[in-house]
Amino acid sequence: MATVTKFEDLEIWKLSRILCNDINTLANNSELRKDYKLYSQIDGSSGSVMDNIAEGFERNGNKEFIQFLSIAKASCGETRSQLYRVLDRNYVNENEFIKLKEQALVLSKMIGGFINYLKKSDFKGSKYKS
């Protein structure tokens, strides 16, 4: 496994960035942009996924990283729930909804897997090095 030196190296961060951008593209190509409250919520929750991964990584300790990854995973679920509202309000077609929902599901599973990996790891983070 390659050494990760910055959060931009993490596959989960890269995928969360893609999801966030895909949500923005959806908004720019639909009436979602005019539904300010829903757009603001889904933009915020999808951005929260990538931001919490980054913030947790920068804490330099596994315990805090796991906490922020848990928040990122929860934000991923929040985004998925909001996608149903986007679908129900006809801002997205069924195929695009399924694509975005699957992206969020895969990302959530990957974050969960990474959390489990970190919980089992002996490495506690660079801030605990002597």
C-alpha cells in the first residue's frame, strides 16, 4: 500500500470530491438550484463528507481521525437521504438518482471500511511519535 502523506492521497477523499462536484453539476442543470433550502442542504452535506475527511486527517491522530470519518460517513447518509427529496421533487431523473445514490453508498462503505482498518491499526498518528 502506498504511503499517504496528505488527505488528497486518500481514495475516499477523491471520491467524496467527485460526489460533491456531481451534486453541484446536478444543481446547475436542474431546478434544484432554485430550491435554495434543499440545494443548500445537499451542497452542505456532500461538502461535509470531503471536508471532514480532510480535517480528521490533519488532526494527525487516529482517534480524532476516526471521529471525523464517522461524521463524514453520517454526512454521506444525509446526502443520500436528501437525494430522495431531490428525486421526489423531480429535480433528477431515476437513472441519475440511482447513479448518485450508488456513489454515496459505495463511499459510505469505503469510509466504514477505513474506520475499521484504523481501529485495528497499531499506528496512533504522527502527533504521538516520540
